[in-house]
Amino acid sequence: MKRRIGQKIFLSGVVVSFLFITGVFSVQAREKTVILATTTSTQDSGLLDVLLPIFEKETGYFVKTIAVGSGQAMAMGEKGEADVLLVHSPEAEKKFMAEGYGINRRLVMHNDFIIVGPPGDPGKIKGAKSCVESFKKIASAKALFFSRGDHSGTDVKEKAIWEAAGINPEGEKWYRETGLGMGQTLNVAAEKKGITLTDRGTYLALKKNLGLDILVEGDAVLLNIYHVIEVSPGKWPRVNSAGAKAFAGFMVSKETQGVIKTFGVDKFGSPLFFPDAGKKDEELGEKIITKFQAPKSK
Amino acid sequence: MDLILEGIKKAFWLLITFDPEVMGITLLSLEVSGIATLVSLLIGISTGVTVALSRFIGKRMVVSLINTGMGLPPVVVGLFVTLFLWRNGPLGFLEILYTPTAMVIAQTIIATPIVMGITLAAIQQLPQKLRLQILSLGATRLQMVWILIKEAKLPLLAAVMAGFGGVISEVGASIMVGGNIKGYSRVLTTATVLETSRGNFDVAIALGIILLLLAYLVNLILTQIQQRERPR
């Protein structure tokens, strides 16, 4: 009797595992899959969770989002491991385009970077107009500063500001690299009461648990621009260029731009991103920055 | 403290309302880690028994390699599986990177040495003379192996638990080869990472609790089987 029960258990185990395997191994047709390499901010803020279902429903494509830093996203593009990129590291993007890895780089949206830190303001930088000046103050005050250290768009921006300030913080005791995404780095900064550079979207999305204040904002240097780039099929024939084109087109379409414009307003009292499709990079000057001077707060 | 209570409440709520997304994530965790464990049992037990019962030059070397493999870091496995499955990698033509299949492969690689190592130890600790006795009673070699496996049932079920426990709780490889894609390759551990980085600590705690519950349930069932007939 016992043996029979054992056999039954075994048999049902086989049947169940067979069902599992057929379920798991039903892979999507390859040409219907688009690999999107993007920054953590678009995922952590929840924007993609809103946009992707619309795109998938409209076109029938299935988007595989790989949320990494902009640096890694572009490295994936260079190797043809991604079809389309949504990134925010303009200098690196220009290099990427110049080397022929991408086509059709188009402006999608912007928000801005901000310097956040504990309410005590250890670097005495609150309200400073110049970002470079405040970085100098942080360095001379030896205030604890957290860097992403992951070659992401934010990280590249931060390194550029240090360079402009003529300071090399690398290896300093007060300068620490987390090697994590934006959300996690903000959490670390909150926990250790440190200062960090963040994009406004991720900060607003996490604000309620952080206890970090905005210390510096509104400097033109702090503009954070997102571009969509299709990975060039010329270098890597396996790249799904039709899917990439569809996705890039979707990101700059009127409907999507409308969604971006209102995304986050109900939850945070102000939008997380500002749609810019069709504009030129140069138009995004100080004019837009002023918009951030008085963020609505709820 | 509030946050933890909030998380427990959230977990309870997600469970009783059968939240479709959380259910999907939970089922996928179970599927991926379940299949990986099954496959690793097939490979691990057969190889483990073979190595335990045979004598060859360099056996100690092989055994020490297997034992090292028991501590294989998931991120390293994830990295190598990614490199192999990349479009331009040696197995790129399969086009299975960022799929649950790739996660099954990575988790199988993690679980197999664990199962193998425990099997090896379990079979080796059986008295040497038992083998001779079984054979002298007229059993074929295959029958002998089967009896030995049955003798080592307790530690072998421990191997199942260790293997399953190792992969269901693993995050490094799953996030690298699965990509943590919503509704497709997102499992409990990778979802917990994401919700933590989003600052949704209550959801993260809830997912953690569900993961613990799941691991507990599976181990409860396995322990029931293991302890059913207490030997001697």
C-alpha cells in the first residue's frame, strides 16, 4: 500500500514537472522580442511599468527591460546584446554614436539632477546656486558623500562636476562609492546621513522613506536628458532593428509624451519627467531649468 | 518596527487577495527553482553515487572539486551563464538569455554540486561491507545501487532540501540571466531587490515573508517524507 502511494507521488511529480517545463520553455518568438537596456531611474521611478504595457498592447512586441546604469546599457549596445537604449549620459552617447554603434538618437525627455543630503546640511551648501561651488564646499568640509561609482549617467555627471571643481575625491575618506543603483544609493545616503547626487525622479519616488532634503537645485549643469538610441543592425545582424525602431518611435510619439508629462503628478504633486520629443538638445537650456526653481509640493 | 508590521500586514493582504502579480512571481519562483532542483537531482545523485562507488586515480581531487562546487557563488555562475548565452556568445544561437529557461540553467549549475556533494558523503558513510553483503545475496549491480540509495534516504532528502534552499533564495544569478523582467522572469528574490531599491519596503518585506513561507512549506513536505519511517 505504502509503495503505491509512493508511486503515485512519484508519477504526479513527473506530470507536474512536465507541465512546468512546457510552461517555462515556451519561449517567445525571437522577432517579437525587444531587449531594452536602460538606466535604473526609468525603472525605479515606475515610468516603464506604465509605458511598456501600452507599447506591448499596441504592437504585439514583448519588451525585455534590462535596467542597469547608462554605461552598462551602452556596453550592451556595443556588443549587440540590446536592441534599443534609453539612456541619460549625453557625452558617452555622442561617443557611442560617433563610433557607429547606434542610429537615430532622439531626445525623449528630461528632468534634473539635485544634490540631496541630511537636514543638518553637513557641507553648508543649502540653497547654493552653483553646483561646482557646493562640491568644493563639500570637499573642504569633508562631508560624507556617496557616489554611485558604476559609470551610470548620474555617476558620469557627478565625476564631471568634480572635475570642473578641480577636485579628485577618489580615495578620500569622506568619499564613498556604493556601486549600487540610484534607489539603493539614496537609501545608503539616508542611512549614513551622507550627501549624494541623484536624479529628481528617483528622489521623488523614494522621498517618503528617506529623510533627505534637497540641498542644491536649478544649476544649468544639473540638467538630466534622456535619449532613445536604436542599436545599429549594421554591426550586429542579430539585433532586432524593426522592434527597436518601433520602440523608439513609440517613446517619441505624441501619446507617450502625454503619458510622460502627467506621470507621477497624482502621486508626488509634480511630474518626474518632462517630455521633449522633437526638440533639439540646444533648446534645453536654462529656460527649462527655471521651471524647477519652485517645485510644487504637496 | 512600524515598517515590519506594515510589511507583515501587506504580506497577509497580498496573500489573501491572491494578488495576481505576486501569485505569478511566486509560481515562477517555484517553477524555476523546482525544475532546477529536479534536474540537479538527476545529475547530482547519479554522478555522486558513481564517484562514491568507484575507485580511480585522482578521486580525491574530484571529490575536493565537488565540495568546492558546493559553495559556488551564484553571481559567478550568473556571469558565466550570461557570457555563454549572449547573442554573440558560444550558445547565443539558442536565444535564451533573459528567459526563465536561462534561470533554470543557472540555478541547476548552482544546485548540482550541492546535491552531488551531499550524495557523495551519504553513500561513502555507508559501511563498506554492506555493498559486499548485498552483492553476495545475489543482487545485480543496479539493484545494489538502488538499495544503497534507499539506505541513504535521510541524507539524500537533506540534499534535496539544501539544493532547493540554495536556489530559491539565490538572487545574483537570477537577476543577471533572467533580467528581472516584469511578468516574465521576475521571481521572489529579484522582486524583493527591486522593491527595496524603489523604497517600497513594505512590499519588499511582504515578498520576503512569502519567500520564507514558500521555503518552509516545501521543506515541511520534504521533511514529512524524510521522517515518515524513522529508520532503526
